[in-house]
Amino acid sequence: MEPAIKSGKILVISRLRYGLKFPWSRSYLLRWAKPKIGEIVVFYTPSGELAVKRCTAFDEGGFIAQGDNQNVSYDSRSYGSVPIDNIIGKVLGY
């Protein structure tokens, strides 16, 4: 299985889909939504790396992110639940 988003693709991201945050801040000033199960989101992993994964479940204050290429994907199975404040935005297209 190949990754859904190939290297070198340009992503269109809605940074206001889930709320409003200052560019220098990782926490939301106002949050009006959270990702729906199945949406592809861009976020910072707990170790600070940028990731693009699918939201598959919710935990206490966080969500579970899984890659489409599950056999080799570095996702929540490796680093656990991701805080919702780590989300940058929703992927609208690629």
C-alpha cells in the first residue's frame, strides 16, 4: 500500500476550521470545532514533528491519528494520543 499523499504534493489547509490561534502559539484562543472521525489533519506530534494523518478516534483532550499506510506509518500507535491544541488545520485538498 502506498501513502495517500505522495512526497512533493502541495496541500491546501484550512487553518480556521477548528478555531483561532495566534501563529506563535500552539494553543487555541477560541475553538469552535474539533476534527470529525475520518478527516485528514495537519498537526504537531508530541515530539514536535509535523505530520499529516487521519483522525480515527478521540481520547481525553486528544485524538488518535493513523496513517493510511498502516504497515509502515509512524502514527498514534507509536506516540499515543495527540492533544487537540497541536492541530494546525484540516486538509482540504492535495
